[in-house]
Amino acid sequence: MTGRPDPDGPPPVVVLHGGPGSTHDYLRVLAELSGHGHPVVHYDQLGNGGSTHLPDRGPEFWTVQLFLDELDNLLRGLGIADRYVLFGHSWGGLLAVAHAAGRPAGLRGLVVANSPASYPTWLREAARLRAELPPGVDDTLRRHEADGTTGSDAYQEAMRVFYARHVCRLDPWPRDYLASFMEMSDDPTVYYAMNGPSEFHVIGSLRDWSVEELLPAVDTPTLVLSGRHDEATPECVRPFAELIPGARWEVFEDSSHLPHLEEPDRFLQVLAGFLGELGPWPGHSSGQ
């Protein structure tokens, strides 16, 4: 945790990373929110990074409910379940929404960043984005996906073409993003079980999952973020903005999937502004 919780100050921001199966490293820039008075909680979800690795557990072990239970355990263990804000990126955004739909009494605000509300929609949009890649790239991807050779160098090289357009447009990739990318490569147990071999080839247990039906139940102030070039296209993100009551949607024009790295100054300005609107503290109950 960066910063110390103050019962008379802003609530901690709990950061839920993507994947499933990534790590907190690529989101470290959010620690700068502590300069605005918000303690920031970074943690690696079960199975990855600094948390316990369970490479022998089968796909049936890795469920959405497992990660919801782990989040509840974290909030109680840190003693912040009575007052906190959730920031969820990509998969973490869906996880945050599933948590928020239960209307936990301590949730004071929600940020859904670069997330799809539905994996079936994500897959349809991914197919469209893949078709727009340079000639031959999608053919290479599909050939290796059909042959089960997604670990090959050719597949990885073709995958990077998509990633350079729709995941991280910075060249070279920032160190923090590389750290998460490499850690996930070292132990892809969770990613392969729930997602699949790449961002756009979702064949794991999440392939049919959606949180769209949960969105009207979210009753906390909500900020929705996405990038103009994001793999989480407007079609993927729009349900959050339209179905969560009072949600606000901010688009980062020069970003893809990682605006906190691609446009860090504006990102922190937007996020700090939203968090500031949740005050004054303590005892503020906006949206609760």
C-alpha cells in the first residue's frame, strides 16, 4: 500500500490488474495518486506475480467467484472494507463491476478502465480489428490458432503487430508493462485457463462471460475510461456508460489499451479529478 489510510481523509484506491493472470507492475503509475491524499493498494491476484502460484490447478479452479472472494478477503484483511474506491483495468474492470453490483456498503467510487462489458462482444470486435491488420498478419494468426501452435515465434511476432496498434502504442514498451508481460509469460496458468493464448483469441472460461446484466445494479459514482485506438472498442465499452446510472465516459485520443502509460499526465488529471468529486471526507455518501 502506498500511503496510510486516514479515517478523516480520502478512501484508499484498490487497483485490480488485468489478464486474468497479469500483475500489478504495469499499473504502478497509479501510486502517484497518493500525492492527492489517496492511499493506493496494489496487489497481484492469486496465481501471479508476488502472490501464490498454483500451476497444477486445472481450469475449473480458476473462476470469477474465486477472484471475487479473494478481493473480499483483501479488503477485510487490510481493514478497509468500510471505505474504499475500486480501479479495475481490462479484466479487472469486469471484476470490479461484478463486486460493485452487490452494492457493498463501503464502496465509494468505481473506475472501469479499458474493459469490455461482454467477452462475446470483445471477440467480435477483435475479429474486426484483426481484419484491418496489414496483409497476411491475420492469416498467420489464424493458421497457428487452428494448428495449436500459438507458442511459435511466428505467432508471437504476428501477435505483436496487433498489440502495437491496440494494446500499447509506445515504442519501446515501458519497463513496467514489460515486467507484467514477462511475468505472465513465465507462468501463464491463469491467463491460459480463463482467457487464452492472446488478447484476441479468447478460448478460456471467460469466452462467454458478460457483466452487462449487472450494470444497472451498480449504484456508486462511476468513471469509464478507454483509448481511441483501444482493443476495448467503443462497442465493448458503451454498455458501462449507458447502463450504469450516472456513469461518465472519458476517451483518451492518443491511447490504446494503456492510457495510464500512453497519456500519463492527462490520465492522472482525469482520475484525480474524479476522485476529488467523491469528497469531502469523511462521511460523504454520494451514490450510496
